[in-house]
Amino acid sequence: MRRYRRGDQVEVLNTTKGTLEDSWHPARIVGSHGDVCTVRYDGHANGVVEERVLVRCIRPCPPPVEFSNWSRGDLVHVFDDSAWKLGTVLQVLDEK
């Protein structure tokens, strides 16, 4: 099991019942105890929000990636409404 420390930037899984998609929300670790961490969502629609979540619902932030060579049908994670959501490339408009 991965150990997180206070100040670590992470993403937290949100699996809201009644929705077809899971989403990952950027957060910061503000405390940890065993398999539970307290995280803070600074950019949340309701202001600063803190909650306790299981470590298995937390992942490290992915490294920055240079994107190129998109193709129709590629599966991607898209940052939308303060969360990362699964998406599919429908059309490539230009090389940039």
C-alpha cells in the first residue's frame, strides 16, 4: 500500500452512485492515519473542502505529458468541471 505524506498532491476517485462515469479530483493530503487520508480540494465549487478517503481511492498526480498524434477513437482523460473524466477523441481539428 502506498503511503502519502502531508502536502502530497494527489487525485481522489469519485464514484457517485447513479452516474455512468468515475472521475478523479485534484487534492492535497492534509493528514493520514493507516489506510485513511484527509484530503483538501482547493478548487472545489463549494470553496475549500476536506474529507477523509481510503488510500485505495487515491492516486499520485500523473506527470505532465506532451500530446501528439491524436487519432479518432483514442481514449483520454479530460479535465472538465474540476475533475478528470474518461473521454474519446471524436475529431482531430489540426496538428496542434
